[in-house]
Amino acid sequence: MRPLGSVHDIPVGEGRAYAVDGEMVAVFRLRDGSLRATSAVCPHKGGPLADGQIDLRQVVCPLHLNAWDLTTGCSLSGQPEVTVYPVRLDGDQILLGE
């Protein structure tokens, strides 16, 4: 598990991007308090997925409105899938990985 920082760094309903081993990972704090993590780069045109709109199920890229399932990484709009990472809380610390 890799610590990324405090969950309080991510407002509820938003995402933040983290550099992890040469990759950009987006961590989302959902409105129900759960966390999800995906690749932070949209495969369509490289948009910043951490800045996208989220709900309890999907993230929508802010550039071209393509959407991905936050649990599976599958595209909901005909684009390539994004990588999904295991993420959890330990106290108030975000931990990425298994």
C-alpha cells in the first residue's frame, strides 16, 4: 500500500491527481464517503479526469464529456477503458494499492 495523503485534501464530490511511480492517478471522494481511483488521464485526448464531474458511479471528462465507470474503468461512451486502482482509508490517510 502506498500512502497518498489525507482524505481531507479531497473535498467530498471531487477528485485529485497524484503522481505514483511515473503514472498519474485520480482519487475521487464520493458523496457517500467512499473512495475510487482511476488513471488520471483521459484516453481520448489526455484530459484531466481528476477534474471531471462524478457521482456514485461514473466520472465524466471535463474536455469532451466522455464517461467511465468508477468501479470497473469501462467506458460508458465508447472510449477505451481506464485503469482502476485499489484504494482505501487507514484512519484519514488514503492508501493506494493492495
